[in-house]
Amino acid sequence: MGTNKRYADAIDRRVGERILERAAADGPLQHLTDAELELDRRPLTIDPQPKPAKAWVRFGSTPVLVDALVNRWTSRACGISFEVAGKQMRTWVWASAVSEAPRGGDRNL
């Protein structure tokens, strides 16, 4: 038997959502500290049209790759937002934890 190609994306998405919800239950969303961000010393870019991306975040000690929007950034960190079970989450992550979403088109971070 083969896989159901018609519903494969929907099934993958639901499995990913469940993994994210489980990770979020394991501990609080981790954030970079003010000292790490250095917002008083580094230029900050705020994007009125946030860019889609993939980003690694941590809930407690559990790392998870999420679909996120990059809302702001410095040369070292990105401010992102994403959803977990319908709840909007926001955090800062290191820029190296963010990669462009695989959506084609002309989207640059």
C-alpha cells in the first residue's frame, strides 16, 4: 500500500501541530535576554510586512522548529511570532536559528 498523497500535507501539518503543542506543555518559551539582544547598541529593523520563516525555538529544554513570521531583527537576533494551539507567541531568537521559509518568491530576511 502507498501513502495517501491527497491528504499527506494535512496529516503532516496536524502531526507537526501536535508535536509543537506537546513541546509547549513541557516548559516556558525561552527568550534572549536584554544583555544578549544589545538593543541599546545595535540598530533595530522593524518590518511592517513580516516575512515568513522557519525558526528554532525552545520550550523549557525542548527545541522545536516552527513556522514563524520575522517581525524585527538586528544583526544578531530576530524577533519572531508564531502560533501554538491558536495562541500567539512572540520571542527573540538568534539570527542563526532562523531560515527562510520554503515558499519561493522574492522574500529576503
